[in-house]
Amino acid sequence: MKSCQYDSPASCRTCGVSPVSRPINRETLPITERVASTVRRHAAQSGLITKLLRALSGRSTPPFLINRAAANGLVREEFEASLKAVKQWDHLPLVFSGIASELNERALYWDELGLNSRTSAYYLQSSLWDFYAQLLCVSDHESKALFYARCAQSYRHAAAYFEYPAASVEIPHRSGALRGYLRLPATDAQRKHPCVILINTVNSTKEELHYTENAFVKMGIATLSFDLPGFGESLVNRQDLCDMEILSNTLFLFIAQQREINPEKLALHGLGVGGALAINLALLSPQRYKAVATLSAPYNLKTTLSHLLPAVRREAVTLTHGAEEILYDLAHHLASADDLSDLRCPLLVAGGGRDILASAADTKRIYDLAGSPDKKLLYIPKAGHGCCEVMPSLRFEIAQWIRQRI
């Protein structure tokens, strides 16, 4: 058969494959045309064509949102094209979700053809677009829940097809269950794997941690990621997040039951507020964890919350009322400067000089006050929150540092 010049047999006019009743594959269109098509369709459906074309006012997009999306797996050019095409903040969630729907259709197409690598790639992209769609919803809770449900579903479809598959897990907790993913390196029946527990920041979910997980599993380290109580799919009372001892025991008991994991070789890696949580877990169980790595962690949430929240609203785009309440609750339970001096396990502290959520001073203060005899500071002067500008290289540097210690 003549080689097909298109990615989709349904759109090919030269290879002789007849169109079938499958979702239409539009990936031969340029990125900007695909995005513009989605924007036009949303405008037509909502009756806002004129308004979209003339919308010159409204909220501008923080650079952090673009850097965050690109660092976590979206194509920067496509993300920027969608932002430029819409120009009106309130319409972005529906446009993002429309792009997610088209990617989901392509995933279905390749799934029917049995091409697993393409199937997983499109499901993952679809999941991420829906993640950012729900991230931008503040007052419309029904749409936010719908977008996230689709995000989680698309990721579950992708999980089995990854090079290192992600197994969906439920971690029993006092008031419910933490939903997460366990990913293992290449199977080795004779060896139990070291494992790193990934703790995300508030207002995020486990699906955004996919590429961080990749950095570890490619180095032979298993990963456990989960939604914090009150976020994503974790059906747990959000107040339980503040009980560090219960959270610590919950995670350890779950890992101890996994026959593929070596419970004596555990590490923690936290982003943002998750970094502060990681330090607290290490302080609670000093013999349990062999290393802790934080990225853009706040130094003292209690003293910085008054100026942190306005910065979060600007840079992190949205923060729900529930998320703000959790931050206030956590502020009274996280470690103080005196506690940091008790930290003894190896510590890596990474942060950016342009981070206005967890400042450079916060990063350096955590490093200076930590009592760890083995500690390392990664300071990136031109990076913002999460150091998204230097991904993926920073992820692999952190993973390499942890691997050397577990």
C-alpha cells in the first residue's frame, strides 16, 4: 500500500483507506488554525462573535500561567495562540475545554487503531487543557467540577498507555480516601524500588505532576502522587490536611503495603505549600525519609499570608475560597524557624529570584536555618514561582540529587 502522507487515514486521499465512522482527526491543520476554529465555534455557540472580536479590555494573562502550562506539558505556542485569539478572560475556560474535547476525539481515533503511544499523548494533552480550564473557573463551581472530572477521566484513559504506566490508587485516610497514582520503573521481580512521595501545592491536582513523575521513574525511582485533602478527587475533609501526623502515617502505611516498594528508601518532594508540608512530614518522622527536596516553598506561611494571598490571586490566576481557608488553617500548623533547626535528613531547597509567592529570601532562609548536615541550595535568579522557566532540566537535577541519597 502506498505510504500515507497524512496522520489520519480518514483524511487521506492517496492511500486508499476509506473513511470510517470514527472521530475526525484534525491534527494536519496548523496549531493557530485549530485554536482559531475552536474559538470561532465557541463564539458562534454563545452568540458572542462581535464581543470576542472587539474585546480589548479585561484581565491580562500573568506570564506565570503560560510558563506553568508549558512546564507541565502543554505546547507553549498553542497555549499562547488560544490566549491571543480570545482576549477575554471569562471565555478562556470554555475555549480551553473545547480544545480538550478535540484532543479527546483524536485520542479515541488512535485508540481504535491500537496506536497506544499516540493515544496516551492525546489523552494527556486533553487532560491538561481541561485542568487549566477548571483552574480559571472561580465563581462557576458547576463548570469547574465538570472540567476537572473530564481532566481526571482523560488522565485515567492515558495512564495505562504511558511508558511507565500509572496505577490509580486510593490511600485510606481518617475521613475518606486520598486519590492518587503509583508509578513504577521497569519491573524487576528481584528488587524493591525506592520511592519519592510527591506533594503538590494547593489549588492543583495530581494530573499536573505527570512530567515530574517522569523525571523520577526514568531514574529507577517509583513515585506516589496524590490529591491533597479537599482538592481533586480526594474525598477527605479538608481540615484533615492540617493533621500532619495522620497524613504522615496514612502515606507510610499505604507504601508499606506495596510489595514493589522498599519502605526503607523513601524521599519527599514538595512544590509550593507542598514543599512546606514535605518539611513538616520529615520533621515528624526523622528516621522515615532519606531526603527532602522543596521547590518554591514558603518559609513561614503564618507571617506572610497577608501579602501572599493577593500575590497568589495575581500570579496563580485563581484561588477558590476553600483553598484560601486551607491556607489559613495550615498557617497555624506548619513548622516555625525553631523547628527547621531540628531537620537532619538531606535537604535540597530550590527557588527563583523572581518568585513573588515564595520569595528568594524565603528560599535562602529555609536553607540557612535547616539543621541538615547535607543540604543544597538551587537558586535561579531569573525564575518565578515553581521555576517553570528552567523545566525540565531542574526536575532531572532534583531527581538525580534524590537518587544519590536513596
